[in-house]
Amino acid sequence: MDIKIFQDIIDNSNYIVFFGGAGVSTESGIPDFRSVDGLYSLKYDYPPEMMLSRTFFNEKTEDFYSFYKDKVIHLDAKPNITHNILTKLEKKGKLKAVVTQNIDGLHQLSGSEKTYELHGSIHRNYCVKCNKFYDVDYIKNSVSIPICQCSGIIKPDVVLYEEGLNSDTVQNSIYHISKADTLIIGGTSLIVYPASSLIDYFNGENLILINKEKTPRDSMATHVYHENLSDVFSELIL
Ligand code: CNA
């Protein structure tokens, strides 16, 4: 692995944006979707895409929550070196935004302040009837379906299949990606639409792609590392 290319690009960049996915958090112990040990390899009665859809939430709420609490919420997970190096780059003023498809809140837990969560967060939950806020502990500790004081069902502020992305989050992400001189893409298969299409707004000089497996967008990168994110980020000298 030739880390010098990455190091030089980081040293000479002033507007870095990181665009990431579930692979950023696998080294914190949270399975992704598409790796061999990812959620898509589990044997459930329904495929995960279906269980994480709005229709499933509406029609089989109890099954939705049983899967969601067991497999999606990981409250013991801690930020790993990738989250922490990105936070360090932000504090140095080089990194201007993290655009993430993750819903685990680990970038914020690591101290990153400019994180745009395209798919929402497990940490925010709202009653569908009165909109009252509930934290993730309330969801995790609820027996079966979490219910509000007003008797409404509580829904995670997570973008389920069939739901649209928050337009402010998309606009902010596009703003930063289109201004970036360097875009680092990491830990994402880049096949979940429309989130992955946001990288097309990048107009800068250097696109570094770090992913264990090949992605359909490898050819657009200035440099590709088919490595673990931690192996690449741990080599950086900041
Ligand atoms: P994905 O489709 O599962 O792809 C993950 C990619 O990361 C794969 O190509 C892996 O090869 C790669 N990868 C895994 N671990 C590493 C590593 N340590 N270093 C480098 N590469 C690695 O996930 P995407 O994010 O592309 O798909 C978007 C979905 C996944 C979004 O809707 C997320 O909400 C959803 N998701 C999020 C989480 C989370 O919040 N941590 C976990 C699981 C799924």
C-alpha cells in the first residue's frame, strides 16, 4: 500500500469532505449490509430490505422492532480510529464535512461537529401522533413496540426503504461535496441510491476511495485503496 499519495493529498488539501458508509463502523463491531458477515447474510423470515421498509414498519411493527432492536441498534459500539482521525482532521480545519449513510451516531460521539446523516439516526425517535422525542434507550428498553405517553407509536428518525431523504441534509451535503478539493469515500458499496449519487457533485482535484471490496465507482477515483479503513488511516501522520 502506497500511503504517500494519500498523505501528500491530505497535506495539500484545505477542503476535505469524507463520504462514508457502514464499512466505517464495522471496526467498531457494527455489521454492515453487504460484507460476508453483514446483515444481508442473516437468515430471517424476510429479507433485510423488506424489514427496513416503511411498509414493513407500518404493517408488521412488532417484527420491525424485534429486528431493529436486535440487529440495528448497537449501544456498546465506540468510535474507531477512522472516526477519530476524521475528527482530528476537522479540528485542524482541513476536513469541512462528514457525509454519512450511517445511522449509528459514532462520528458525533468521536467529536465530529459537521456530520450530515443522510439516513437519519437511531438516537432520534419521534411519536408518529404527537411528535414527542424519545432517545434510543427508550426504544431499546421498550417491551415489543415503543409507545408514546399519548399512545402513539414511536418511529426512529431513520430513513427506511420507500422514504425520501431530508432535503436540508441533502442540500448541505451537496454544498460541501461540490466545494471540496478532496473527497475521501470510505466503507461504502456505493450502490444505495440516491445517497451514492451525491458524489457526482464532486468537482475537485483528488478523489480517494478506500473500500475492502471493489465498487462500481472505482474508476472515477484518483486513487483506490482496497484495504481496511483502519490500516489506511492509522498510517497518516497529522
Ligand atoms: P454496504 O452496502 O454494506 O457496504 C459496506 C462496504 O464497506 C462494503 O463494500 C465492504 O466491503 C466495505 N467495508 C466493510 N468494512 C470495511 C472496512 N473495515 N474497511 C474498508 N471497507 C470496509 O453499506 P453502505 O453504507 O454502502 O450502504 C448504505 C446503507 C447501509 C445505509 O442505508 C446505512 O444506513 C446502512 N447501514 C448502516 C450501518 C451503521 O450505521 N453503522 C450499519 C449497517 C448498515
